Amino acid sequence: MIKVGIIGATGYAGAEIVRLLQAHPDAQVVWYGSRSYIDKKYSETFGNFYKLVDSKCLDDNMEELANEVDVIFTATPQGLCASLVNDDILNKVKIIDLSADFRLKDVKIYEEWYKIEHKSPQYIEEAVYGLCEINRDKIKNARLIANPGCYTTCSILTAYPLVKEGLIDPDTLIVDALSGVSGAGRGGKVANLYCEVNESAKPYGVAVHRHTPEIEEQLGYAAGKKLTINFTPHLVPMNRGILATEYATLVKKDGALPTASDIRAAYEKYYGKEKFIRILEHGVYPETRWVEGSNFTDIGFKIDERTGRIIMMGALDNLVKGAAGQAVQNMNIMFGFDEAKGLDLVPSFP
Amino acid sequence: MIKVGIIGATGYAGAEIVRLLQAHPDAQVVWYGSRSYIDKKYSETFGNFYKLVDSKCLDDNMEELANEVDVIFTATPQGLCASLVNDDILNKVKIIDLSADFRLKDVKIYEEWYKIEHKSPQYIEEAVYGLCEINRDKIKNARLIANPGCYTTCSILTAYPLVKEGLIDPDTLIVDALSGVSGAGRGGKVANLYCEVNESAKPYGVAVHRHTPEIEEQLGYAAGKKLTINFTPHLVPMNRGILATEYATLVKKDGALPTASDIRAAYEKYYGKEKFIRILEHGVYPETRWVEGSNFTDIGFKIDERTGRIIMMGALDNLVKGAAGQAVQNMNIMFGFDEAKGLDLVPSFP
Amino acid sequence: MIKVGIIGATGYAGAEIVRLLQAHPDAQVVWYGSRSYIDKKYSETFGNFYKLVDSKCLDDNMEELANEVDVIFTATPQGLCASLVNDDILNKVKIIDLSADFRLKDVKIYEEWYKIEHKSPQYIEEAVYGLCEINRDKIKNARLIANPGCYTTCSILTAYPLVKEGLIDPDTLIVDALSGVSGAGRGGKVANLYCEVNESAKPYGVAVHRHTPEIEEQLGYAAGKKLTINFTPHLVPMNRGILATEYATLVKKDGALPTASDIRAAYEKYYGKEKFIRILEHGVYPETRWVEGSNFTDIGFKIDERTGRIIMMGALDNLVKGAAGQAVQNMNIMFGFDEAKGLDLVPSFP
Amino acid sequence: MIKVGIIGATGYAGAEIVRLLQAHPDAQVVWYGSRSYIDKKYSETFGNFYKLVDSKCLDDNMEELANEVDVIFTATPQGLCASLVNDDILNKVKIIDLSADFRLKDVKIYEEWYKIEHKSPQYIEEAVYGLCEINRDKIKNARLIANPGCYTTCSILTAYPLVKEGLIDPDTLIVDALSGVSGAGRGGKVANLYCEVNESAKPYGVAVHRHTPEIEEQLGYAAGKKLTINFTPHLVPMNRGILATEYATLVKKDGALPTASDIRAAYEKYYGKEKFIRILEHGVYPETRWVEGSNFTDIGFKIDERTGRIIMMGALDNLVKGAAGQAVQNMNIMFGFDEAKGLDLVPSFP
């Protein structure tokens, strides 16, 4: 039984880690860190844990935590993890950072898109981008995991095999994505009030959203070259879910477009044995309701012969595969557990 | 490993049984009955089960089922179970009926409130009302369980200890309840379309709702006399959840109202050791979000000294404790499994 | 054309006054007061008014306002209006206060339930409770209107004729009410975030909600004696709407319960000519969707002969008849306009 | 005062025409056609009209209607209007068809995308595509208006000026759109039940949606050549609203991308005087909440210099500008009324 500490346990992603680990046979949360709620019972901030979690919230003290736990999840705003981590800590404990601090390899791009100074760039090179299905081997021995963002996980997984296999022209890639509101966090902002979000849909961060360079970097590795894409997030009125609809021009071979079989073969090649990626049947497209509460990413596609483009679509639960679930999946890989431990979650519908 | 058959597997309650049993170590669904979808893959009707359930839907044939399974769940409209069940079947297999057919001991009341003829009244006496926390002992050896309704489970559990202990005058009981929309089933009715239900709240079945006599009968046993109550259900725009707000006049003892401690003691007496009933802290009231996806019933109360009344409040997930969860709990009791097996569900929020 | 000033124009009720007055032929908003947004364009805080309202927000200066407008609406938290009003102002301008400051005639009850000191109790006696259908005559010549609350308007109108006619025993009255989230205001509170409210229903302020004494006082006038009632508000996931379900024991006459005709006659007596109250057909109950966006209150009822109680039900839009609409209706009465001017709003569905 | 007949008055679009004409000073609905509800009171199917509309539903008899009214709105499934219209009718009455029957000039494309035979192709040439801001002059004297679809109105208006001015390469155009659920109609389909739609987002009709050729045809006129585009609709959980996010590659001039000023100038050129199109300020993007209940289309844009693309965004209320509002706007133009008559609707928020 490993011991787990969470820094930022009272955000939505932090609470989802708590929920998942309640059902994990080999890991136990012993530190519920939350600077805002120190000494308050954890279950007072999340009533679902009443009678299930009896602990009080503790300070976000990474030094102390490093002595008491085997792995630390940081589910905090960008900047915090980078400002706390040091050699001493990394020698004692594994860190899975759910923020963006160690996702981008080029610190300049980080500072440009996030508008903050990076406090520990010396660990960027070492950090492993924790997209489990792609980087499984590197994750095994990592000390520091950069857990991917919700939009990013969905956007990358949906396009990865086709980019990798050269079936699409990656410079034509456009990612249009929808998100549930839990992705916006639990801060008391007017913009996220029920009445502001309900009965409305809106784009935001158009052409400047911070997940853009993350998608570009990772798909760039697959393409073997630098990419520039368009990514447009939208907020829609639901608690959970990411849906990514992605457009790209298909690459002709001998003057012919790839067929649906070609495309399916590429997806099968990379994901055929992946437990948490479901390639949908022909003519079926992902819907967020079918993945809610689970660690699945559902992927479907449609070739449009009229335009020569393919429309790729992916869906996941932003708090599970898009945050806490993938973080636990990373933990399982790092500690040599069965990768699906604690993650055998049947999507809950309705 | 016992074998399970479900008649009515493509309704919301049926699908929730499937979801719960996916995680049950000792029970396996082998028959997905659904007259409307015969030969169609089950996962085509509920995409959440894609890659998890590979079976096709079969006919609702109880005779045949009785030879193949150990327990049958009937998650069907009222009338069906009563029309299918017979001695031969009951000798071979346990039946847990999620419809109302065997809930009321007085067949006249059944026929009056449900406006249909009861096809097998000879089994009414034998059937056990499957409210686990109250009737656990009788459930153990039952062949036929009448699984309580969602409103009923919530309404009865919330008031039961105070009625039983004589702390409230049961003839003053008024139950005002709210329900999520999944309680209305998966039929294609205009009244349950998204646009009809969204952004609206409405009462229905006022003074004639069929759960009324069910509450009256069960609380009548607790009171030791016949009761007549008011019950008003309301539909509110959410997928899941029942919230019951109940009013009753407190019974004075030596001229004094019972205190909060008296009330709490009564709840503790009956539910203190119950895993699935959470008595909330003083000043905390139930909210459906804190029980969603779980088998919990949360209960809170407030004494109003100004009016001499108590307000009792209960919340549960209508598809879990209000239907499939309680059905599985009944199955566990009947087969001698740990009562919580497959039901260790942490409520999912948000 | 009269000139209108709004103090608290950037709350939901304030914005609804703006929306309604856009369509009012004889009144024009000239002062958009909002301390939090001074100098910011009003349409930046409410994008629906882009190109419709070009003004900037101004300070909440009642002294200055009194010189510039004919009527001031205060759509602010309790305490503010009472702290600003004085003789000089009241001699210059009409005030319609949407807060609770002048609703309760007994200042002690105000201070006890609201937990604040009343800063100008000398105007309480003079203030007219602006429930238009009941107090129309007094409103005509008032200088200061206490505009009723949303729960209160609905709760009182629904029960008033039966209390007034002695058809129900007012001491048995229980009001169980549901509210949309806009009633909670536009402040950035965690409790009102989308993910906290969506997919949940909850009671709050049980037995201590501040609208309780307001209902008691007004229905007490109808009953001709002091009343004590139970009132339980619930928050449900929708933007707008109040639904009140009210229970009371019917008063027998010569040993017989009043009939549905008796009840209907009482409603017709008081509301038969009222434009904004719709008495529903037999067997039809109010639903908030049918009044949304309009100034209507819909009322229905059901006699339960089994229990001797009546269930009265009312629905209105909390931002219109429950706030801004009634405020404009009061303004129309005060200035001698047609009472429905600017309020001919057809409910918008879906 | 002109007389109006509605065929299909009990669908959502039909009911919205009724709502809008309630406030129209020069038009009056005298025929509420609805084959499914003949002889039933109209207000029983839409409770919002209780006490406002007293009529009963009549049959969808276009011949008879033509003798009794000045204009007929057909808010019916495709195929019906084409099967009813004839010379005699068109000589007597104006027809505004909200279905797709007369939107596409090429009958083969109609039959290919809609999979039905066109019953009166002889009127296709004459029919005017009722996109008011673009075809105002032709609408004035038309007998038969093909009222544009909701997705189409939004998609075309958002891109039109940039296509017309040659600022974007129209063959790179990708339209990714979101719709509220009322666009799916009021039929009792499982797919549109509350629980199926709530808490989910999904793409549908990918690369085969029927609004595709409509957008292609109309923008093709602007481009002066045939176009092939991608259009992907998504269903999101809200009652009303269309949001279109459109991507296209900017056309360089002398090696330089158009500037934001160039783009704005193009929008101003075509829409600067249009009452119902609001070009948003720099950095502001449309949100469906700001147009709900109104006839506005809000348009914003963002140039992405990194990719050389522009992201154009438009929002409207699918039942107003996307259906009934535009239909009334067409009626106003046809009858020489002020174009905004009955359409001075302030968007309702929240």
C-alpha cells in the first residue's frame, strides 16, 4: 500500500483523485492539502465524501509531504509545482503534476503562453509527458510526470495515429473542442456562475489558448517536424466532458485518398490493445455521455470525399482521463501496478 | 458466481443494474432481455457499455430464463411481472421485481391506484417488500422481492424512525418530493423531451400518485395503524436524484417538544450501523449531488419550534438506492453475499 | 416620458428592469448605478444590451439621482436603501425598493431575521407593500414602495383568496417552494457555480428563511390574525422560476369540505379580472416554463378528500413578477400609466 | 391588419411565430394548423399561451387557408409544402416556407441530400431565399419565400462579407457549429429525451448534414463560383441557440495578411446599417446567451497570424433569427411593413 499526498485536494481534479483512490486497493491518500481550507474537514468541502473521508485539510507543504508519502499529486494552478519542487524532494518522492508547469519542453514557449516566469526550468528536460498510451515506457522510471491537460489528451489521442502514419497533412489540422464547466475550476468567479453558463455556448481563448502549444509539441513529435495548428475551445453547459472535432486534409497516395480501412488500421495499430481507448464502429461518433465517469477516450472518424478532408472526433471525461484518471494511470505505471487498477470505471449514464 | 437475467434491460433502471453488476465479483449478467431491441447489440442502445458488454438483447421470456439463471430482475412497467410469474418459475429462481406489482399487500388498493387488474394476487402475501434496512431478515429467505420505488424508498427511510418511535404524529405527515427525469423512463414521450423539462419545475400526480399508498402502508406498519398522508411529486431538470422534504407535527412529551438530541437518537437507533444511510451533521441538509451515483440515502432534519413541526429531509439517487442499487442489495442479502458487494460506490461530483 | 434611475443595475434584477423598460413607451432609464462597475459600459456587463444601451455605469448616489430622475429602483442587498433614503429624497422622487428594507412593518422582526440594524425605521410605516393585486389603491399615492420578494409574491398570491375567505385554516399552512438560481444573485460565490448547482436539488434556510415573516405578515392581514407558517425554499437547477406548493387543512362548513367550485369561486373573486394572474383549468397545475419571461402568476389547486387538505400551487418568473416586472407594475400604478404598460410579455417557451 | 395562417403551429418554430405575432401590431394569426391536434385548444399544447390564445387547432388545409389569410407560414417537415402548393394558392396568398423545400435551386441536390422526391420543382426557380440582409430586394415582391435554416442563417451571415470581398479562400472554409435542442423539433424521440441530451455533447450528420449544400449554394453566389465546404453540427444541452465557429485561410494581398481593420471594414460594409446584425467589439466573441429570445445575429472574429487563418464566429437564437423571427422579418418586407415590426426583442438573460 503506497501513501499518497494531494496538493490542491479541494479543487475538482483533486477531489476526483480522492474519489478514484477510494477504490484503489494499493494506494491510500494520507494528506489532503488545501491552503484555503486548512483544518476544515475535507468532507465539509465535498459532501460526497461524508462518512468516507474523515481527514482534515492540511497545508500545501511539499517538503514535509515528501517525508510522509510515496507520491504527490499537485492539482494546483500553474506555477505552484515549479516553485516548490527541488532535488531533495525529487529524490524522496514521485511527483505527478496536473498543472502545465512541466508539459512544454521549451521554457520560452511556456513563459510566453502562460505569462509567468518558470521557477525551476532545470527539471523540464527530465519531466515525462504523462500521456500513458504514447509514453508508457518513459513514465515507468520517471520521477516527475507532467500530466497532460484535458483538451490536450483528447486532441492528441484523436489525431496521433493519423499524424504518425502520415495519413493527414498536419499543417492543415484544426481542432475545435467543447468542454464541460468543471474544467474551469472551483473558484468563485462570476463567469462560471450557473446562470452565466447555463443555456449558453461560447468560444474563448480563440487562437491564444494555452493548450495549443502543448498539442503542437506532442503531435510535432509524431509528425517529426514542428507544427502550427488552430485550436478553439468552447464552453458548453454540462458538468463534465471534452469533445474534440478535428479537421485535416488527407494525404493522397498514388492519387487516391486513404480509405476508411486505412484509417481504421492506423487507429488499430496504435490503440488496438489499449484498454482505455475505444475505437468506435463505422458511422458511430463519440458522445461525452458514453464516457462520463470513466477513463475511456472514445474515437470515431468520417472521411469526406467531397473535400478530401477527414473529420476525427474524440470524447473523454475531463476530470478522469483528462486529469485525475490519467494521473492515477501514471501512478500505476510508475509503481508497477496493473495500469488499470482503480480505473475499472463503467461510464455512468444517464 | 451466480447468473443473472434482466427483463427490461434497456430501460434506465435495467441499464443501471448492468452497470452495477459489471463491478460485482460474484454475479454475472447472462441475459439482457428487451422485447423492443431483440437481436440488437446491447451496447448499441447504451453506448457506455461499448467494449464492456458484447451480448445481444434477448426476448423477455421468463420461463426460459428461469432455467438459465439464478436470479431475475424485472425492470419493466407494472403488470408484466405479475403476468409472467408462476409456481414453476418461483421454485427455480429468485425474482426481484422493480415494478410495483407486489409492493402493496391489498390487491384492491393496487388495482384502484394502478387501474389494472392484478394477474397473480396469490403471490402478494409471500412477496417481501425489499426495503433492506427495514426488512433485512425477511429478505434473506424470500423467493420474490418487491423492490421499493424511488420516491418511496426516500420518503419512508426519512420518516421511519420518528414514526416508529412515536416522535411525530403520522397523520400530519406531508411529503413534498423532487425527482430527476430518469425516473420517468426511456420512452419517447413529448413530455420528457429535453426542451419540455429543461428550465422548468412542475408538480404532477398531485394527491393521486401511485407511490402514496406504498408510503402509507409501510409507515403504517411502523406506526401500528393505518395512515393517510399527502405526497406531492415534482419533476425538476436533472438526470438523477430524489429529494424528499417531509413535514410533521412533533408529539410533545410532558408538554415539551422533542429536542434535536431526541430526534438524532431515534435516527441513530435504527440507522447508526447502516452503511448506506448517512445521518447528516446538525445544520446540514441533504443535496442530491452528494449521493449521485451511489447507494447512499442522506438524511437531515430541522425542528421548527415556532410551529411545533419537524422538517425531515432525505436524498438518494433514484437509479441506485431508488432502483438498481437496492435491487442488488436485495440480491446480496438473498444469496448470502456481503450486503455491500458491488455497491461500494463513491458518489460522483460534480 | 419619465426618467428612471436604477441603483444596483448590474445585478440580475437590475438588468431585468433595464430589459423591461427598453420596451416601455413612457419611461426611460437615464442612470445605470453600479458601484462595482463605475465608468464601465453597461453593455460590457450584460452583453445582451450591446447596441441597445450605450451608457456607462455610474455611482449609486441617491442624493444626486433624486435631482435627475422621477423614480429610483433600488435593486441592492438589504440595508442599502434604508441607509440612503431621507426626507429630502422622498420629497423629490418615488422610490421602489426591491430589497427587504421596508417590507416588514415590525422593525424588530426585520432586525431579528436579517441580523442588521435598520437605518431609517421612520419610513417603515409609510412604505407600501407593493403586491399590486392586493394593495393597488395604496400604491397609487405612495412615495416609497417595498417591492415584495420572489418567493413571497408567489406564496402569498397562491394562498391569499383562500385565507381571506376563511376556506383554509391558516395555521396549518406549509409552503414548500422551488427556485431557479438567478434568485441567488450575480455574486461570485462557489455555492452558485454551475457545477455546484447543476444536477442537484437542495433545501436551504430551513425554518429560518427571511421570506417567512413576510409571508406571515401579509397573509396575517388576510386572516385577520397573526400566523405562523412553515416555509422551505429549495434550489433547483434552472435559471428562472419560482414554484410554490402549499398545503393547508380545509375548513369544513356544516360538516362538509369546500368543493372545487367553492375554491375556484374564491380565486375568481379576487383574481378574475387580474391580467397577470391566470387561474388554471381544473386538473392543470402550474409549471414554471409556462410563465418564463412574463409577468404572469399561474395558480392551480387540488383538493385531497382523503386528508381533508388542499394543495395550492403557484408559479412565476422570479425576475419578472418576482422582482423587476412587479416593480415596473408598481411604477405604472404610481405614475398613472396603464398598469400593463411594458409588461405585455408573452411567456417564452422553450 | 393582415391575416396569418400557420401550418405546423404546434412545433417549436410554429409556436415561436405565434409568440412573435402576439406582439405584432399589423398581423394576426387566424389559423392554427396542426394535423396532430385538430380541435384541441392551442393553449393546451403550449401552456404559455393560456389566456392569450383562445383558438383551437385546425387541419393543415392549404387550399382553404388560401381563401382566408394573406400569408401562410409552413413550419412543417420537408416535403409537405412542396406537396401542397399550386398556382391557384400562390395567386391568392404569400407563402413563407420554413422547411427546406425551396431553398436549393438544383432539385437534384435537394433530392440527393433529402432523399425524397420534390413534388413541385416548377416553383423552385421563382422561390426567393429569404435571408433578409442579403436578398431584401428580391423578397419584396416574392410570392414564395424559402426561409433559411438555423445553422445556415448563422453560417452564411458569419462568413458572407469576407467571401464576397475575397478576403478568405472559400475552399478552405470549415464550419463547426453547435445547436440547442429545440432545433430537433417536438417529436417524441428517444434521442431527444432530457436524459439523453443533458450532460452530453455530440456531433451528428458529419459530412452529410442537409444544411451543407444550402451554405455552399449561398456562399457560392457570394464567391462567384461553386464551393465545397465542411460543415459539422453538434448537439449541446441547451434549449436555444446556434453558435458557428468558422475557419478559413486568409487571402494575402501583396504578401501580407488582411488586418483586423480590413476584416472589420468588410463586415461594416455589408452589415453596418443592419439592425439585426451586431458586429462585436475587438476581442469579444459571440455567446448564445446574449442573443436568446431576440432576432439578433452577433458576429466576432480573430485573425491567427501563426496559421494565416481567420476564425469567424456567429451566434443567433435558432427559433428567432434561425426560424420564426426571420420568417416574420420576411413577412414584414413582403407586406411593406417596417422590417423590425414585432421584432424589437431585447435578448433575455439569464
